[in-house]
Amino acid sequence: MRGNSTSFCNAILNGSEVDFEREWKSLSTSLRNIHTKNASSLSFEELYRNAYKLVLKKKGEPLYIRVKEFEQDWLSHEVGPRIFDEIPPSLLAAYNGAQLTVNEKRVAGEKLLRSLKSAWEDHNLCMNMTTDVLMYMFAMDVKLTGSFGQDRVYCSDNRKPSIFNASMGQFRDFVLRAPLRDHGSLTLAELLYKVILDQIQMDRDGDIVNTALLRSCAYMLEGLYENDEEQEQNKLYITSFEPEFLAASAEYYRSEGSSMIAKGDASNFCRQALQAAINEQDRCRSTLSSLTAPKIRAVVETELVKKNLPEMISQETTGIKHMLDNDRLPDLEMVYELSSWVDPRKEELKKAVQKRIVDQGEEINSTAKNASEAPPPTKPAKADADKSEEVAKGPTEKPINQQTAAAVKWVDEVLQLKDKYDHVLEKAFKADQGLQTGFTRSFSDFINGFERSSEYLSLFFDENMKKGIKGKTETEVDMLLDKGITLLRYISDKDMFERYYKKHLSRRLLMKRSVSMDAERQMISKMKMEVGNTFTQRIEAMFRDMSVSEDLTTAYRKRIRDLGDVDSQKAELDVNVLTATMWPLDAMGPPNRDGEKKPTCIFPPEID
């Protein structure tokens, strides 16, 4: 085969000169038959040889020029006019401002798209066949021997685009960019872009459009380039259509955003914004081009979400405040997702939630303050003597005082608020670290803004150590202490808390009111892990004093028993030896003020 090809080449090169005009006339007739779909009778092998012969006889350049001229003439006088004749007059009228119904606009637009799609597919088919005929001019690298041994591939040697690529550029220049008759400078490309944009708008409005037809025309634009270099960034789709699409989309979503905000429904805004992003991504995959997907997503994020997010979040009746107060977790999750699109730090969302936390916290503070300052409730009048006796006989437990009740209620409400926002953070905000930091700051602000927070937290522990943990399991006690420690983290003045805690602890220890010493020690261990050894040193010293005192008392009683002299009037004494610098001054007895009488010690009757 190789030998036959070489012999054929040498025969042509050694033969007489070729008659270019005669060969071109035959070849051009064949090319016309290809374009008019009458190629069934053509002998493609003969056409190959004729074209090959022209190239070998150094007629490649005139052949290349003639083919381009042929294609230009065909596109200018056959293809372009045929497409123009099929454009509905109503479509051109609509371009100039005439009003059409949605259905009229859709039908007219689809007719143009169908005509252009057919012309483009025919052009591709014909140029593929033409390329096969002229393959020796740009596709086969023929090496000859002897004095004629050189590369005869014309297009490659002369750095020209292939006939196929050149013809694609001609379709761009002499069909798409050719001015339409009687319409000034309006080109078919401009009309095409307008039609595609109208069809996309119909799709956004919920009308049925031919997505396959739109995709074919978008594919055509992807296959054409601004120039013959055919670089990716110079695709006609990217340089000409896409900017118009993105600009029209920006205007649409700008208007849509304003309309959605005006309705005053934040939940509906979130749903529609999320769905719009999904729809645009689907539209790029099925109707336009995946090249546009990230760009249209940016348009939706900027025009629809970013410009309207602050106002949506701050809406009084449906915004973040409403969502938080009514536990609208799905809505909060949507707000979080939209915020993530436009701001990695979610500043607007964080600011709104922080404000709500502080507002609710201040309400709790105000309630606690009012409760502590309210006059004590008066005892109800007794209805009759029998009822009074019945109450007196029943088991009674000393009620907690008003101050302690207010403290326990304050801590419980703060913990409930903390649990609520922990749940929101986990379920709706994906445990976002930035938001968690903001929530912590807000809790710290309103807790430390309440001047009695340290005292109330200490009273909460005091009441639970005396009564609250009675009957609870170890797990329940551990959870209760952990919740208290959680609030301790927020308190900035831990020295103040330490003073209150030591005061209350000293009373529990000296008056033996603690329900469980194990729970007391467990609490100290948790405080040590949370705040550090320095914080608990004095508290631990108080426990050591109590332990030493208990050992001394036990040893004393044993000593008395060992003496064998039983005193019938003996009094049981508990003596506590305390380290003065470790205990609060109140534990050492009330201070004597000038002029005040010192308290006297009342002894039991047995030893008076």
C-alpha cells in the first residue's frame, strides 16, 4: 500500500502540469452537491485524488482560497437568506418593542431556534464531508523521497486553520453576524440572544419551553470562537452570549429580591432563594452550558441573597427573632445556608442571634431583680381552727427564702436559654464555630451585666447541695453540677463567686446541711478542672479543716470512753478547728461593731 501511494505521488509529480481551473470546476460542483444533499452519486475516491493532485502540484494555496470563497458565497447567499426568510415577522416586531403574548413569543422564538439549529447541523455535516475530500490538504503528512522529499501538508506548513475550522469562522461571520435585511445593524446573533433570554425567562416563570432546542443553540455557540485561534476563553458563548445572560439574570434577581422582601415573609424568601439557585444550576446543565453554572450561582448569591439578607433577617414578624422564639429550626437552617453563600463568617446572622440572646437574657435578669425586690408574700388567713390544726399536724419542710427562690429560678431560666441555643446551634447552624463563639460572648454579656450573677449561681449550688440533689442518681447529680459549671464559665469576676461560694459552703459544712459530701467534693473537682488549682486551694483547705476537726472529735470521744467514768449529764460537743485565713470571716462569728454588745454563749441546761 505504501509503495502504491509513493508510485502515485511520483507519477503526479513527474507528470504534466495540472489544469487548476478545470479541476476546481469539477471539485466545486461536487462541493455544491454535498451542500444540496445530492452527494450519493459522487465518487469520493476520485475527489480525494483530484484534491491530492492539486496539493502535490503546489496548488494548495489557491485551492484553500477557493474553498473558503465557495463556503462564504454559500453561507451568504443560501444559508443566511433561508434563515432570515423563516424568521416570523412577529419576532422582529417584538424585538422592536411590540407586545406579544407569552405563547406567541415562545412559538416564534422556537421557530427561529429550529431554523438555526438545522442550518448549523447541516453546515457541520457538509464540512465534515468536505474535510474528508480535502483531507490531503491538511490531514495527511506525506513524506516523499529524492529531490521532492518534503512535507506537502499545506495547512500545517502555512500555519493556516483547517478548512473545517475556517468554515466555522465563516458561519459566525456570514450567518450569525450578518445584518438582517431591512433591519439596520441588527444581526442574527443579537436576535438569537434575545430569543434565548426570552425563553429562559419563560422557563423561570414556569412556562414550558423546549430545553433541548435551547441546548442545541448553546452548543453551537460553544463550538464557535471570536477568532481563528480557537482558545477556550474566546468561545462565542463565553464572549458574546454569556455576558448578556448574566446581565439579564442580575436584573431579574435584583427585581425578584425586592419583590420577595416586600412580601415580608422571611421563610418564603429563604425557600425561593434556595430553589432559585438549584433551578439555575439545573438550567445550566440541561439548557445552556455547565460553563455558566458557577457564574450564575454568583449572580443569585449577590443580587438575590447578599443584597437582601440583612433586611430579611431583621424582619420583625417573620425574621430571625420570630424563628428563634418559635423554634423554627428548618427556617433557621435555610437562613444559615444562605448566609454561608455570601459571608463565610455569617456576620449578619450572628449579630441578629446575639442580639436576641442578650434581649432574652436581660428579660431574665429583669424578672429576677423584680422578684428579689418584691415584698415577701403575706400568709393567708386561716379559715378555721380545724384547718389550722390539720396543717400543723402534717409534715412540713422549711420553704426556701425569697432570695434563694429568685436565684434558683434565674439559674434555671439561663440554663434553659443555653439549652435552647445549643440545640439551635447543633441542628440548624451545623455547630458553626464562629456562631458558637458569638453565642458564648452574648451569654457572657448578659450574665455579667447582672450584678448578682455570682451570688445567684452560688445560691443555686447551695440550695441543691442542701436539698436539690436529694433522691437524685449519681448521673443526675453530675449533670446538674455540669450545668452549674457551664454558667461559671461565663462569669468574669470569679473572685466574687469564690467569696459567695465559700460563705455558703462554710454554713453547709459547719451546720452539717450538705446532703452529700461526695457531691461537695465532686463539685470542687469540677471547679478545679474548669478554673484551676489556685481557685480551689482555700475551698479544699476548708474541707481539710473539717476532716481534721472530725478526727480530733472522734479521738476525744474515744478517750472519754476509754476513761470508763460515764457522766450521766454529759453534753455532746462538736468542736471545729478552723484555719482563720482559709474561712470567710462570717464563719468565725459576726464582727463586733463599736457600741454593740458581744453575743453571749448559751449553754445546755445540763452544764449550766
